[in-house]
Amino acid sequence: MTTRRQFLTTSTSTAAALLGIATRPAAAKEPRPTRGHPIGVSTYSFWQFRRDERRDIETCITVAAEMGFDGVEILHRQMPDTSNAVLQKIKRRALIEGIALYGFSTHQGFLSPKKETRQQNVELTIAQIELAYAMGIPTMRVNTGTWGTRKDFDDLMKHRGAEEPAAGFTNDDGFQWVIDAYAEIVQTAEKRGVVLGLENHWGLGRTPEGVKRVVDAIQSPWLQVTLDTGNFLEDPYDKLAQLAPQTVLLQTKTYFGGGLWYTLDLDYLRIAQLMHAANYRGWVSLEFEGQEDPQTAVPKSLAMLRQAFVRH
């Protein structure tokens, strides 16, 4: 009579043989297999805020698939229609094309002395989380916002992203407003399973210390860092390394044809190594910000990133 233990032992051995799995002593473990990072592209790369050349999200997904990307990061401002019907069509297109929707890039700002303005931005951000949730997107890029004391974005870039606080206020005031806002917003992020990534994106996020001051104050796994390689304009590598351990999405800028506002000569092998040192295993998201035609520059960017972000 076969006992239960004998049956399980025999069944396991048979299954292993059928699957071609060789049994070996536990001490003979082989090195853990490695893989490259999944590499995606922001829909911004195909648009760059050119108002007369807006490309719809579904088209961007198809083009990304044809170029060989693994996924797409959606720019919220590229979506004139955010009805549920449109969101579900985007999900369907991604499924058909075999593309992951891994990131949702949004804008908001909390550096306003007016409490009602800050609350409006809290509500805006919560609504954006709901959009990400409806599309099944697991992480969303968020900002501190800027003070708005420069004439426009071109003027802000002329001053390398630096600006003065609003008259009568300080950066410390601004940090408290941002922290208070995300303390409320993060509750919805947790409920919907959307990890927020505060980006080093001008305003109080212009420095790694500024980003960390907000993220560390919230102390939640639902507010971490979206790290942009192109937003530290001087001595970027040490600054990137400071934020790497808290990064949930890495955005990688390229500038073929010369940058729209500036050009950085970034060493992506060095960046990949510092991200690996921080045990980053997540998405690499291309944001092409050059003047060359995206149809040629984006595939070149993908090839460069594939070569750099191979895990060893």
C-alpha cells in the first residue's frame, strides 16, 4: 500500500522529470538569473508640447510597440479627453499591442499663499490618481510646483530653474504647504494602489535635499521618488545617487539634434551603475527632449538605453 508521503515524493519526482528539471543537492545552487530593465517611452517624447502636432495616446502606444519598447508612460496633459470610455480604449490598445502602461506623468502645484488654490491642487491630484487607477497604472509622477515668480518657463530655464519665493514668504513656508498637501493625497494613493513619485522637477524639487525633505516627512511607501536624469543641470551624478534608493521610476532624457532648452551630456552607463548600486530594478522611461525627428531619435535613444541598462 502506497503511503501519502510516498505518493507525494513519487509525484514530485515524476513532475520534475516531465518538465526537464534536474534534481540536485541544495548546495549546488547556480547564480540567480539576470535580466535587463524594462524600457518604456513617455508619450511626451512624440509630442513635446508642440500644440499643432498633438499625437493621441493610442497612436503613441502603437508607435512605441513598433519601435520595440516594453511600455508607455502617459503624459496627462496630452489627454484632452479623460472620460472613462477613452481610458478603457487606452487600456485595450495597450493590451492588443503587448505594451505595459507603467507610469502616469501629471502636473500640480502647491506653492501658493492661497489656501484655496492649494486645496484645488490637492483635489486635482486626487482626481489624477483615480485616472491612473482606472487605467491600471501603478505609479504617478507628481511635483511640488513652482513659485511662479519667473515670467514664463523659458525664463525659468534661462535661470537654470532657480526662482525666488512669493513676496512675504519663504521656502520653509512652501515646504510645509507641500508636505501638508501630500499628507492628505497619499491616503488616496494607498487606497487605489498608485505609488506617487515626487520628481526633481523645479520648484522645491530642484535639489535632492528638497525632494527628500518632502518624501521623508511623509514617511509613506506610497510617496517615493520619480528620478529625472535631465533635471540636475550641474554635477548630476552625486545628486542622482542621493535619490536612487527611494526611486520607483527612472526618467531618462536624451537630446539628439540639440535640446529644446538645454543639452546635457549624460553618461548612461555610469547612471545605470549607480542605480544598480542602489538595487534599482524598475522601469527606465525615455523622455526625448531633442530637436531631431522623434521617428529617428527615439529608436536611437532606445538602443542606447538597452545597451546601458543591462543588469550584471
